[in-house]
Amino acid sequence: NAGVMQNPRHLVRRRGQEARLRCSPMKGHSHVYWYRQLPEEGLKFMVYLQKENIIDESGMPKERFSAEFPKEGPSILRIQQVVRGDSAAYFCASSPGDSNYGYTFGSGTRLTVV
Amino acid sequence: QKEVEQNSGPLSVPEGAIASLNCTYSDRGSQSFFWYRQYSGKSPELIMSIYSNGDKEDGRFTAQLNKASQYVSLLIRDSQPSDSATYLCAVGGQGGKLIFGQGTELSVKP
């Protein structure tokens, strides 16, 4: 039973490029959450999605960031025109329902912008 | 006031001692409470969940919840060096997402 799968594990982008982070939830989980973690800081909520729907994107920066969870395929977090401040660990989590179930986290994508 | 606050670390305890980690939250409507453990460079791992007032024990871990005081704690008995990690308190409320505290770093010295 595979867990939450994130890829790539490490991603290096030059300033101005696009970053695409992928997340496949656990089997049977239909709720996906994206969090960002800066060094020495806690997890900051970005977006909550269900299949084909964005439920809560209150933590997403208004510009350059977008997320989707299509009917088929993984959830994608997309960052356009990356800047050095986007360098962080991005974690995806999934659950069978809302937050009351708790989450299972993927291994994360470490984004470095050079 | 932050939505979820944890006591600032790092917290250092000797091997075999009890480690006590604390967390307060601001949303009185919160219904679910979790403790995650995160080793350096790794992803968070769920270790405890609690939903009602009182204590919940699982092995060496005990979670305590007091909704009236808006307070959650985690006790680790017989602490081991392998318990050295950052512990994250998470609170679930309305809207379906978890809000995390900033984490408390625990160091267990042999």
C-alpha cells in the first residue's frame, strides 16, 4: 500500500523559471493538502483540494502560485517565475476525509531557486 | 495571537526522563488535535490524535486535551535518544484543514 507519493524529491530552478510539484495521494484518499515549510519554521497551509475542486486556497500567494487536482492523475502545485524566496520544502498530505481524520504526508519536494 | 502556539525550544531532557510538550490554540470550535513528529530533513509523521477531553495513552506517549483551557500536551515517558526530533502540534477546525504550530525541538541526551 503505497503512501503519499511526491516527486521530484529535489528540484533546482533558476529565478524566473517554472516549478511543477506533483503529489499522488494514498489509495482511497480523496482530500489533498499542500503545505510549505521554511527552514526552522512550522508548516504553513497553502491549499486544500478534492478531485477537480479547490476547497480552500486561503494560504496561497495571490500571484504565481496555482494548484489543481484533476479527475485523473496527481495533484500539481505550480509556481511560475520562481524567486529565491520560494526556496522551501513543499509537503503534500492526503486524508480520506477532512482534517478530523488526520493527514498522511508525502516525503516532500525540496525546491531550491538559484 | 497565533492560531496554534507551542512552547519554544529546544527542550533538552536526559535519557529515561519524561518530556513534556505543550500547545495552545485560539479557535474554540476546534474538534481534532494531533501530534506529529518530524526528524530533520524528513516529513512529519502522525504519532497521536485526540478528540475529547482527558488523556489518551499509546505506549510511551500520552496526549492530554483540555478544551476549556484550549490546551493540548504530549508526554513522552522513558525518553530515548531516538525521540530527538521536532514535535508539531496540529489543530483541526472548521474548513477542513489542519493548522500547525511552529514546532518544539526535543533533544534527548544519553
